[in-house]
Amino acid sequence: MVDVSQHNLVPEHNVVDEDAVDEVLAEYDIKRTDLPKIKRADPALPDEAEVGNVIEIVRDSRTTDQAVVYRLVVE
């Protein structure tokens, strides 16, 4: 079987630790539930990701070199 998360077109997905989540939420003045969602079944997620975790996705960007976005893992 092919490991989709290792494909060169799939951006890096990392589970964010709780201290960093608090900093991100404070920076944007939002609640965890305000974050865009990503399903737990998404094949790009790391194996250790659980429902309720926040995922940091680092994408290549033409204008800023790298773009960082955050997603909340849902069922």
C-alpha cells in the first residue's frame, strides 16, 4: 500500500503540543472550535493524531516561502 503522507505533494502535518496551541489561539484571539477542521481519517495525518488535537500544516508558498495553517482534528 502507498503511504500518502510521504508523497512529495503532501505538505508536512504535525501535531501541536498544548502549550503551543494556547499561544496560537491567543495570537488569533479565537477558540479551538473556530479553527478549520480536518477529519481523523485523512491519510495525511500523522498516526498519533487524535480527535481534538490541533495540526500544524506547513505548505510551500510562492509569496512567503512557507505558509503555516492550523486544523482541528474531528471524527
